[in-house]
Amino acid sequence: MPGIVSSVAYVRLGAPDLDVQEKFLLDFGLVKVQRDEQRLYMRGISNEPFIHVTERGESGVIAVGYNVNPSVSMESLSQRFDAPVENITEPGGGQRIVLHDPNGMRVELVQGREQVQELPRRDPLRGKDGVSKDRGPSRIEKLVHTAYMTTRLAETIAWYQESFGFLSTDELYIGEPGNTLGRFVRTDCGEDPVYHHVLFIMRGAKDGLHHASFEVERVDEIFTGGDYLHELKYDHVRGIGRHALGSQIFDYWMSPFNVMHEHWSSTEKMNVHSSFNEIKIGSGMVHDSGEAPPERFVKQASPILSAKVATA
């Protein structure tokens, strides 16, 4: 039977200035859905009503939302986790159940959100007056995964896998097996293909969000969108490079409020039968193609916040 979670839905962040945050997110490639005095909602070109929320306040991460498999009833989850089902009054509506992981991260399980019309796709066919060179922001499809740093590695891995049925994909260790640096976990959608991971959980000196990763419409937009962000002098952290695990092309950017956002594209998919691997690695995570990760990338962890979330 497939797992409880089918995909990641959205990330919910805090930032003290919504004007500055909105400009960054538009330049990064997201599309504004709705904004009021306290919250900013952004979407991609796919049919999700929103994939990124910013709430006015301290900088950091408030929550990550996950889409519940349609075959799983919210009432059964309410009983299982001893948590009430809430009606969502944010764009798309639906229902949610709120949990907290071992690090205090708010986890929102959502179902029944109304899908929206996809935005027009870029035509790969060049017209008679067309040109090959693109300018401007990337076009974001959707949020595909997040990564956390934690001081409670084993407990956190066990909580997510036991709670939601996430499957182990790859585990990184230093020196000898058992000295685990981190584990990639993916959703269980049975025979259907899914991404290499929906969550990477890594060992560290503090608890927090390492990054949120957004899939672009086509891989060349990592380059053209990156050029655009460089021109605007945003804070570039790492890339462009390729993660060997998952065959993922990446480029990492820091928001004006120190939350790392990734442009991402991958050609590898997995299902319930795909293998689990234990991989020896250096402490600098140097298994990737491209430049070595800088120290601030390895130590990145945006703080976990507590904030009032829209419910009524």
C-alpha cells in the first residue's frame, strides 16, 4: 500500500519585509498568488494553488506542507496522530492536520486543495521571429524537496519514515557504516515513479532548514535564470553543479533573509522497487560534480520558528 504522503506541497517561511521577499521570489521565478499585510503566497506554473508562503516576522522556517495521498482519509490520520482536522482558508482551501517533528518543525499534512489551471508552457518550437537566447527569471514548476539539519539524526529519520511511510533512498556515512552523515528519503507511490528524495535529513550542530528546492520548467533555465540573478547581484551560494545521487543539476541562492533556495532539475526517477544504498563520503559532501561546497553551504541551517498560521 502506498505511503501517506504523495509529495511535498509548500514551504512556509518567515521574513521581516514582504516587499523585499516578493521581489526576490519573483526574480527567482515564482508567481504571486495573493498578498495581504501578513502573508505572501507564491505559485509555480503547475496546478498547485501555492508552493511558497512567507509570513511577516522573524526570518526562518515556520513549516513544510505535504500532500496526503488521496486514498488516505484525513479522519484516519486524525485518529492516528491524535490531532484535529482543520479547514484551510488559504488559497486552494482543503484540510490539514498539524504535527511537529522531533526538532520542533511544524509539519502540515494537507488534502483536498483545489487545483488551479497550469500557466502556459514555453513552446520549444522556434517561430519565424524567435531567438534562442532567454532572459529573465527561471520558470518554476513546483517545490520538489527540502533538506534539514538536525542534532537528532536517528530520531528524525525514524519519525519521518515511520509517520509517513517514506522510503530510504541513499544514506551517506563517514569512515565506517553507521557513522551516518545523512539520509535521503522519498515518497512511496508504489509502482509510480517519484523523485530521488522528498527530504534530505543531515547531521549537524543545530536544527533548521538547509534549503528548499524548486524544479524549473527545463534545465537550461538553471543557467539563464542564474545569469539573471547574478545580474541583480543576489547572494549566490553554490553551483551550477550536478549531484551524483539523483542525477540532479543544481544552483543554490540565498534569499535576502538567509533562507537558501535551489533551482533544480533531475532525470532520475525511482519507485518502490528501487535500491537503497549506503555510500561512503567525505565530511564536505564532495561526491558531486562542480566546485567543492563552501563552508557556509555545509553549515547552513535557517532557524525553526513558531508563528500563527492562517486558519480562519
